[in-house]
Amino acid sequence: MRKEVPMLITFVVAIIVMLSSITTGPLPDVFKNHISPWMTIVSAFAVGLASVNLTRVHGQKISRKRDGWVYSLILLGSMFFYGIFRSYIEINPSNMAAAENYALCYNHILSPLSSGIWACLAFYVASSSYRAFRARSMEATILLVSAVVVMLGAAPIGAQIWSKFPAVQRWLMNVPNMTGQRGIIIGAAIGSFVTALRVLLGIERGHLGGTQ
Amino acid sequence: MNWINKLQTIDRRIIYILLLVVCAIPLVKPLGVPLQVTDMTRDVYDIIEGLEPEKDVVLLSFDYAPGAGLDAHIVPVAVVEHLAQRGIKWVSVSFNPEGPMMADLIIKDLESRGFKYGIDFANLGYLAGQETAIRLFALDCLTITTDTRGNKTTDLPVMQGIKTAKDFAFVHQFTSDDPAMWIRQAVDPMGLRYAVGIVTVSVPSAMPYYNSGQIKGLLGGLKAAAEYETLLGKPGRAVAMMDAQSMAHLLIIGFIFLGNLGYFLGKKQGK
Amino acid sequence: MSLVEGNIFGFWMFIVISVVAVWIMTQSKNGKFKVTLRRINGLEALEEAVGRATEMGKPVHYTPGLGDIVDNKAAETFAAMEILTYVADLSAKYSAELIVTIRQPNVFPLAQESVKQSFVAAGKPDMYQENTVRFISSNQDAYTSGVVGILHREQAAANIMAGLFMGESLLLAEAGAQIGAMQIAITASTTQLPFFVAACDYTIIGEELFAAGAYVSQDKVKMGGIAAQDYIKLAVMAVIVLGTILSTSGSDFIRVLLTK
Amino acid sequence: MMSISMNIWHWTAAICILAMWTFLFKENPIFRIAEHVFVGGTAGHAIGMAVGNIYRYGWNPLVHNQQLLLFVPIILGVLLYSRFIPKIAWLSRWPVAFLVGVGTGQSIYTSLRTQVINQSLGAMVPLSGDTVGVTINALIGIVGLLAVLSYFLFSIPQSGALEKFSRAGRWIMMVTFGVSFGNVVSGRISVLLGELTRILGDWLGML
């Protein structure tokens, strides 16, 4: 019962969803009117799991006054502030003033925090290029040379140095890169197909806890 | 020799500061290096040039979060500018919870220039469920019953005559992820005319889909936006930034060169 | 109910390869078909990394990546979970502290369970602490900044990253490099591979991720699955060769067939 | 030429970016505060969006249109939380099984068509092109693809010709990774430039 019911649910739902995209008849409507909106609702509930986990982990930290509990307090405070504010707007979409204020809090706090951490990547790219990209072997050399050519071809300055750089960059992108990507895409799709098949038939039960 | 060691061990903080300086100077004082327009960019431009104002409606799917930064956001800004110039209506939808706010940033700007929400464009907001949601929306756009401002979708003038994704003249997605989800769920099964604006990082992995014709046009990040601005004849923010981009590339190549120089000299010495 | 045009070939291909794959997996399970997987470079480094962490008295950090288990990226996460079980076994064996950071709420209970099981099986249930498996955030960027913070505060001696990764890979790998951790990356995310190659001691690429999962689990069905992938791949390669020859000679037979 | 902004929001944005950047030098309390505000805030935002979806697609049609079948997903959704009560934790597998079922059904066939069949079709180009260049590119495309695929054969012993061929596949992939690397550099720099315009332009008024 504990394993069979979920396996059955997965199997039936997966078959309906799969067939609904390639057959005529009643299944496309079953997908459109039931399964898909259900999925929207269930996955919305799943989002809440994250916050329950966060509340548990950080709530404990605060109540036991463990190291750095103040930060946990900040985290939960921020979560409740944005959570409640956003929920209010979602339920009252016609309150334009609230939406405007939320957008301000979002675009000038969360958004710069988020892009701020991403911008750190630019610095890391620079330092790791210097530190780690060495022409140690034939393979590493191929990687390096194509990377440098692409960088020169992708910036306007490249064409000023040698007029053919953009063309070489386009060739690398369109021919060898495309070929390699295509191989990886096909291979990975076959790999996930076989895994999906195992899930469908209940051979893979990783998602049900315990592997076998 | 000591200096070889030094070449190998420049402090990372020095690299950070140099990068910051090299990027900042051309931003303040652009150099004006000329730009070439690539086919992938021209494809999108030509598609939009071929649309009929007043009649055609375009679907824009905003699937990126602010974290993706300017590299993601500058592309839709350029494309929407083109749509606005030509008077073509558009509707936006998102399969990323942060997407609707990104669309709103563009909408706010258009409204301040006198364009009308609901008539010229509308924002249908976020639909949860990723791939499932994409397919659901493609099959039945009215599944979203209200837009982000609480209007009934069926009441929006711009949505008149739209039932499925097929009813849009053209679908353009903007994403920081890969375009495979849209292609799998809507483009291949429904035969949509589809182009994508992606972050520079994702361009190589999208190439096979462009090559096979599943993607009709491909705009990759800042560079493509700069090319698009050039095509529009309105060089703006993106074009100005390309100079900084050039300088930063040169700096990084310089560092790779220094690192390798130190490495080879060190190896020689070791022998 | 009938098939929508354009899916006839695809549907029958789906049926045929499903049957073949299932047949190979059952044969392998029953021991009638012996699968030996080629060695995957870098996999044995996992043990070295855990052992080194024990010697240094510092923790091992493991992340099963950013992928969920409910979408088409599930395969990568499942493989990462198999490798997690292996790493948990190793850290139980060497008594090395393990920290697992999680992004997806759905993955969280699974990771907790499998680490706990490994520790119990090794007779060291006390090693499992409340904060061995940590949920960080379901937001990608927030998860990254959380993990980077943990790597620095806990000074991990080994940083093992397996599964699906996106732009944050370099942040994680660079943070690991800064604290001098031994780093192993196992991923099929091509965009991120150059950075893992640059910043990590060992990198296991592309589909090797799936094979690695089967390899460390030594599960016969899974190894059979890898063999099935190989045969499907060979068939696809044969079709591509045939299609190219035919299209060069001016026939579009294969093209018409595949799009039927 | 410099006119610093008087807009409080430009200040908060700049402070947030700089707080994240302090990490480049050292892990520090400012970064930690920023990190925790960020982790909490994004979780809160996602919850708000989810509440909106449940309200619009579950609650409204259920209450106003009496679509009683919607009790099914709502119950499934609630069951997800049973994992926090050890005795009935196993019930949380039902909604997970549903989500996995949709995900699997969604991708098992479509990925074969989009990524295997359509990509194979894309690879089958005639080798006889108008120019030598076209033919060479087509040859690289097809031979390279086969080589990459053969690198990912695991159960077939790689020796002799196959080993050499799959090594060629690795070389092609190294070009692929190199191209990716080049693009990642450009992409990251673009993000940095965006942040710099926020700081230099919006905040300091230098642009």
C-alpha cells in the first residue's frame, strides 16, 4: 500500500499525460481541464515546503540561541515580510498602490542582491581564468584556444585586431560547438529516457524514499 | 627566478580591482568601436519587420529572474522597442515567478510614453508548473483568467481572437535557462514561429536548435541587444557597453596569457 | 482515439526502444546478461577526498545539484542521489563529518533518509546530526550564496558537486578553491563544465554522470539501463549514417519516415 | 559631472550590490546580513506567488463555480506536509508520485521527439554542398557527432579504433567547452556591466 499506490499514481498519470500530447480523443481534454490545473495547484503547495523547512531550521537556531541566531532572525523576518506582502497583492490584484510599493521593495532590494551575487561571477571568471586555465595538455590547449578566439570574436575589438576573428568565432560556434552540443543533447535525452522508463515502471523509486 | 613565481601568484584582489577599473572607464567614456550584426539577430528583426501592425499580436514569454541581470533584461527591452516602433501589439506571460515583474518594468516605461495597457499590450502574469504550464497555456491561453492587474483576460482588447498559442503571429521567449522546454511542449507539437532571447552563457547550447530550424531567431545577451539597437538605428545603452565588454575581454585574455607564461617558464626552469 | 500526425514514427519508436530497454534491464537483473561498465576517471577520487577530510579533521561538503525530481531533469538528480549514498557510506567508513546542502524541498527528505540509512548501516547512527543535511533555499541564487557561506564558515576539506548545475557552478567551485578543498564535480550541464574543469581536481562529464550513478551503486538493473542506453545510441548513430548517405544521394526517405 | 542620487531606492540598491561584493574580499557580517535577507526574501516572494496560484486556480473555481474535483489537488497538496508528522509521513509520497507522474509523462516522449529524432534529422545534411567549405563543415558535423556519441558508450569496451574515435569525440567536446567558456566570460561581464551602470549611473550619476 505504501509503495504500490504511489507507483500506480505515477504510472497512470504519466501514461495519460504522454498520450494526451500525441492522440486525438478525450485525453487532451483530461489533461487540459484536470491534470494540468491540478499540477499547478500541487506544485504551488510544494513551494510552501521550502518555507516550512526554513522556519524549522532557523526557528530552532533562534530558540536555542545558537551561533549566528541573529542572522536567522533576519532571514525569517525577511521571509515573512515578502511572503505576506506578496500574498496580499496576489489576492487583491486591483490594489495598484500596494503592487507599486511591492515592486519598489523587490526591485531595489532583492533584485540587486540577486544580480549582485551574479556579478561576483565576473570577478571569479577573471581570477579563475588566470589561476586555472593552463595549456597543460592537448585537450586543455584546444579548450583554451577556442575560448580565446570566441572572446575576441564576440567583442567588437576583435574585428579591429584581425578582421577575420568574428568569422572564425561564428565557425567555431556553428560547426564544432554545434556538433558537440548536439551529441551531448542526444546522449543526455537517451539517458533521461531510460531513467524515465525506470520511474514509469516502478523500477526506479528514488523519489519514493529508499532506492529499491 | 622570483618574477616567474610572481607571475603565477598575482593576488586575486588585484585582478578584481583591475577588472572593475577596465569596465568602468569605457562606461564613463565610450570609445565607439564599430559593431557587426550577425544573422541570428537579423532573423528576429526581419520576422518583426514582416508582421502587420494592428492585426498581428506577438506573445512574449518572460522566463528569467532579476538575478540574470542586464544580460537577460536588455534583450526584451530592445525587442519591445522594435514592436512599439512598428505599432505591433503584444502579450506577456511567465513561467518563472519573477518574470511578471521584469515585464512590468518594460510596461511601466511604455505607459509613461503614452502607450495603453490592455490595448497595446498586457501582462498575463505567472503560471506555475513549468513544462506542464507551458503546454497548458499553449493549448488554451484563456486558462489564465485574470491578468496581473486583475482584469478579466477575455475583456482585454489585445486578447480578442486569441485562444491558443497558434493565434499569435510570433512567439518570443526571453529566458536565462535553455529553450528546450518551450520547443518540446509547444513549438514542435504546434509548429509555432518561435525565437528566443537568452543570456550569453546559454547561446552555445541553443545552437543545435537554431541549426535545425526549431528556433527561427536567436538573441544572445548584451551583444545581440547591441546589434539590435544598431539595426533599429537607435544605438543606446547596449552599444555603449560593448566597449567595456571589449576591454574586459582583452584584460581576461591578458591574464590567461600571463598565467600560462608563468606556467611554461616555470616548467622550463624546473627542467 | 488515434495518433496525431507527425507522431506515428515517434510513437512506434518509443514502444520498440522501451521494450528493448526493459528486456535488457530484466536480463541484467536475472544475471543472464552481464554488464561491465568502463572505468570512469575521477570516480575513485571520491574515496581519496573523504579520506583526506578525515585526516584533516574537516568536513566533506556534498551537493546533489539544483535539479528537482519531478521534471525532466529528474534523471540527473537521481544519479546524484545514488552518488550521495556512496559518499555517505564512505564518510561513515572513515568517520568524516558530512554536510549535505539542498536546494529542492522534494529532494530534502530523500537526502535525509539516505544519509541516515548509510550511517545506521555502518553502525554509526550518532554521526547523523540535525544539521548534516541542510535545506538552504529553493531560490537558485539564494541557495548559492548560502552554500558559499557554509563552505567558508565550515572550512570543508572536500567539496563534491554532483547533478544539475547552472550559472552558480563557478561560485561554488571558486569558493571551494579559495578554502583549499579537494573538489570533484560530476555533471551533465555542459555550459558549466569548463569551469568545473578549470577549478576542480576531477571532473566527470556529460552522460558519465548517469553511468557513475549506476557504477557506484553496482545495481544490476541500473547497469542494464546503461547498456540499454548504449544500444539505443548505436541505433541512433546507424540511422544518422543511413540518413546522411540517403540525403547525399538525393533521397529523403529517412526524413519522410522520421517525420511521419 | 558627478551628481549623487537623492532617491533612497537608488541608495538601497547600490548598498545591496556592494554588500554582496564585500564577499569578494572576505566573508564578513555585512555579507551575512545580505545573504540572509536575500534567502528569506526570495522564499517569501515564492510563497506569495504560490498563494496567488492556489487562490486563482484552486480556491476561486472551487468556491465560485463549485468545481468540486479541485478538492483532489488541494488534498494532495496538503498531503505534501504530512512528511513533518512521522507517523503519516508516507502519505506525502502520493503527491510526489503525482508530480513525478506528470513530469515523466511530459518528457518521456517529447524529449525523444525534440532531442533525439529532430536533432538527428538536423544532423542528416547532404554531404555534397555547393562549395568545398560546405562539404567540409557537413563532414565535421556528422563525423564529429558520431565521435561524441561513441565517447558516451559505457558498456562496450573502448579499445583500438573505437578508442581513437571516441578520443576525437572528446576533442570536439573540448572545443564545445571552450566556446562555452568564451560565452560565459562575455555573459558574466555583461551582468557586471549592468550592475556598474546601476552604481555609476543611477546612484552616483556619473553616466
